[in-house]
Amino acid sequence: MLNELMLRLLNPVTDDLLKSMLTKPYSDNPFVMTTTFEKLSLRAVLEAGMRAETGQPLSRPMGSPLRLSPWEQILLNPRQLFQLPTPDETSIDTTITIGPRAQKPLVLETPILVTGMSYGGSLNLPLKIALAKGASMAGTATNTGESAVSMEERSTAQYLIGQYNRGGWLNTPEQLKQVDAIEVQLGQGAWGGAVSSSVNEESMDEHLRALWKVDEGGNTGKKSRFPNINTPQDIINLINKLKEDYQVPVGIKIAATHFIEKELEVIAQTQADFLVIDGQEGGTAAAAPTLEDDMGLPTLFGLGRTINWLRKQGKRNRFTVIAAGGFRTPGEMLKALALGADAVYIGSIAILAALQSQIGKALPDHPAHQLALYDGLFRDELDIEEGSRHLANFLFSCQAEIKMALQAMGKTRITELGREDLVSLNSELARNLQIGYAGEPLAENWGTTPLAAK
């Protein structure tokens, strides 16, 4: 009965609309909006409306929708006859070590880490706890992001990487002594590098104000530079001082840009144990679309050029390299590892995995990330135990598929991956990344040359 009533109400409306689109001239035809969306894109039209409404910069969650790293044009190389597959995938070792030369290296069971997403500036506390617990169940690390170490996250995380950040919230001895690795955050892909931002005290709850040490009526935020850091030498001195004062691995995180080699020249002068290259596809809780879409270098090219430069300078073994920015599948992660990364960070996909069974609490009226954000409408409805279990399951699933691929490639350890395990469908991409091209036979000496080595 209800269906019949709805049809009677809707049919005249749809009939009139169809008649208008078929008979009216283009200048007064509602169909012209379709061609407008085709020309400008639906996203550009909607974002133009938001800008026109407020006159303020936009703040878009989850990062750029653009997928600029052509991972799909790269394939992995299995073995069958000239080299046999690994007999048993259960014996394949996926252990990785971050900062093997540090006094207290960070040893993880998987090369997949949960990236820096801050409590307060980005995510709510329940989700941070769920991410920490899920990562711990899978034997890997999570990252504080640009925040401070909360008791709740520290007590849940088996391995916690702390970001020494431009907001200053984690930059004290009391805080730094609590983490298993220190990551100096000098930029990130989704922000186009390093940009100032602020958080008003009014938007914080009592727990966050106490953690960030913000007085009532005050405000806080991060600057584009650290205090008293005004030259490359100042950055070098900062890294080396942290290495001197703490026994855990110390690293540097930067956004990938076309100046990547110049940035690496500075990093190479430090005593850092690891470096994080964050590509343009990296996610974020909120950044201006121009910073997300139009600045930086795609993850694939940022990683490839980083490894090439380090090898050319004879410095590849000095640093653990972590690739970040837009990784979605174990296949993409494997390709990054074969290209030269020692580990990968995941963010947006980790959030969605954790929310897997709970997004119905927000949808269809609200986007799923309202469960995840610090000021999200449904932050109090997140089930921590359920979220941590689903993140762990996602990581276990990725780990299992990685082992299957390693078995097919005849590997016994994740660290055996190299560029001889990659082939590209694009000749120019193959040349730039120094990997095989699918249209040409494999070189006879491939796998014994420095170019094939990680």
C-alpha cells in the first residue's frame, strides 16, 4: 500500500522532470547541471559552494581523493621452475627492525605500522585506544601523531612511536621517556609539508586540556617551524641531541616533494636511525584541499627517488626507510617494500578497518569518520574492543597475503625483497624506478647488480 502511494506521488514529478529535460532549450534545461558537473566535477562544484558560504579555507578530512601513484602499473615477479617457490609459508619471517643501530632497536612482527594520527588534533581517544590495541595484537607499532602520550594509549600500545611535533605537546623528557621510538615530524604529505594550525581551548575537553597543558581560555597549535629552529644546521643539532639523550631509535618524517634529494642531503648529516617519506596521497583529519591535492610528490616517486639517492650516496644501510601515504592493500605495501622501503605506515585504511562493523552508527545521515574524529558526532558510540579486533584482523589478513606472495616469489624473509621482484607495464616508469619492463626480456645479470639490491 505504501509503495503504491509513493509511486503515485513520485510518478508525476519524474514525468514532469523527464519532459522538461527532453523539450526545454539548454539554457533553461535542468539537464545542464549534468554537463556542468562533467565540466567542473561534482567535487569542485560542491567545494565552491562551501567556499562561497563561509569565505574561509576548507578543511577536508581523510586526505586527497587523487590517486597519483600508479601502483597498478607495477607487478610482482613469482618463481616456478628456475627457482622453486618456498616450501612452507608458515616459516616465512616478516620481522623487521627499526633502527638496528640504536641502543634499543624496535623489533616488530610485521612491516605494517599504524601511522601518526593525533589524539585531539585528529582522532578521539576511544579510536586511538582501539588502534593501539589492534596494532599490539598484531605485533606492530602505533604512532601518537602530533599530540602527547596519553596514559590510555601508552598502557594499551605494546610499541608506541612518539612524534616530536611542532605543537610541543610531546617534546619534554617526561614524555619522550615513555615512547619506544622518537619521530621528529617536520612535515606530512596531506598538509603539503609543514603548515601552522591552531586548536581553540573551547573545543577541548578537560582530559585533552590537561594532557596538552592548556589553560582555560587559552589556545594551542603547531607552527611551521620548531621554536629556535631556523636553519638546516639547527635541525641537524636537534636530531643529534635527541640521539644523545635517548636510547630508542630517532627518526625524521618529511613530506615527499620534488626537492627530496636536497632534503635528504640534510638528513644524511644527522645521526637519525630512520626516516619516513610521506607521499601526497597521505590522509589527514583536516587540511585545505589545495595542500592535499596540489602540493607534494606521489608516494611511489618519493620513495623511489629516496632509495635511489641513498644507494647512490652509499648511505642506504644507514637508515630504516618507512614509506607512507595512501597504502590500501597488501599488494601495494609489498611493492613499496620491494622498491626499497623497510616498512610502511597505514592510516585511512586502518581507521576504516577498525570501524568496519560500526559505520552504520553514522551512515547514512553522516559520514563514517564522525565516529573517528575528536569532535565527531558519534565519538562516544565507538566500541573499542570491536574496533581493535577488526583492525587486528585486517593486519592478520594482510600479513597472510604477504606471506603467500613471498612464498610464490621464493622468499624466506621479508628482507629478501628487492627490485628484481618488480616489473612495470610502463617503460618510462620502469626506467625511472630502475626495475624491469614487461615488454623486454629480463637482463641476464639482473639480481646480481647494485640496481637490483634494496
